[in-house]
Amino acid sequence: DAGVIQSPRHEVTEMGQEVTLRCKPISGHDYLFWYRQTMMRGLELLIYFNNNVPIDDSGMPEDRFSAKMPNASFSTLKIQPSEPRDSAVYFCASSGDQSEQYFGPGTRLTVT
Amino acid sequence: QKEVEQNSGPLSVPEGAIASLNCTYSDRGSQSFFWYRQYSGKSPELIMFIYSNGDKEDGRFTAQLNKASQYVSLLIRDSQPSDSATYLCAVTLGAGGYNKLIFGAGTRLAVHP
């Protein structure tokens, strides 16, 4: 199994631009999670899906952030407009019936 | 009060020693407990999970859970320099949050030759 796949691995953009992060979960996993990691705040859960349906988006920082999961093998996290404080590493993770979550390699986002 | 607490470290141990990493959590309803290892610049990697009170061993790693004390630990025997990383404790958020993990800030482990 290829594991969780994320793209791009690095993204540098200017403030005000739209950013789209992509994730392909492990095949057969029903849960997909988006996290953000910073030195100051650690690893924070932004949103998670079960069977493509958003279950809990209480961690999404504000309306500039949105996430979709149009099918079982693809999810996006969009930031529009981006701001410098959004700079972080964004991880996607997936899990099956049990709670064990497996993380993708992450996208390092820098907003200048 | 933070929901999952860990000592940030660094915890420095000599090669070959036992490293003991500790974690406390606040939600008595938490059911599942995980340890992730994260190397600098890499993603968290699941190394242990435990659901029942007691010990669970996997190679050089032992996870220990005490739900009454709301305490979970990770022991690494025969520590190697390659074990140097940040170790994240994660806990499910109560009975209703079956798949929602809350992470601690992590403990940085440094194993020196």
C-alpha cells in the first residue's frame, strides 16, 4: 500500500492567494483527517470525514478554510484568501474501523 | 487545563538505557491511546496503541496504561541514537469521539552514544 498521499509537498504563496492542498487516503479507510502543525500550537485537528461526510469541523480556524471530500479516494483543504499566519505544515491522515490513524508526508505551506 | 499533557523535554538518555516517556490526560471517557514518533521534518508515525489497562509490548517498546490514574507511558528499552525524535501521545476524545484524537505537545528524546 502506498500510504496516505499528499500534494504538493511544499507550497509558497503570497498573502491573499488561494491555496489548495490535496490528499489521497489509504484505500479502504473510512475516516480522513486534516491537521495543522505549528511550533506554537502543536498538532491540531481541523476537520474529519467519515465515509466522505464531514463529521466535525470545529477545528477549522475561520471561514477562509474549507474542506471537501468528493469521493472515498480524494480530499481537498482550501484556504482563500491565505494569510501569513496560515504558514504551517498541514497533514492528512486516514484510519479504518479502529482508531489508529496513519499520516501522510504533509504539505509545508509558507505564505509571504 | 490541557487535555493531554507531556513533558516537553528534552529527555536525554545514554545509548542502551531505558527511556521512559509519560503522558497524562483529562478525559475519563477516553478509550484509546496512541504513541507516535516524529522525526524532525517528517510526519508522525504510529508506533504503539493500547486500549486496556496494563502493559503492551512490541519489540523494544512497551506501552503502559492506567485509566484510574489517567496515565499512559512509553518505555523504550536498549535506546538507540535512531530513537532520537519527538514522541507524541494521543488520546481519543471520550466515548463520543471514537475517532477524534487529541495530541499532546510531544516529548523530545535525545539518545546519546
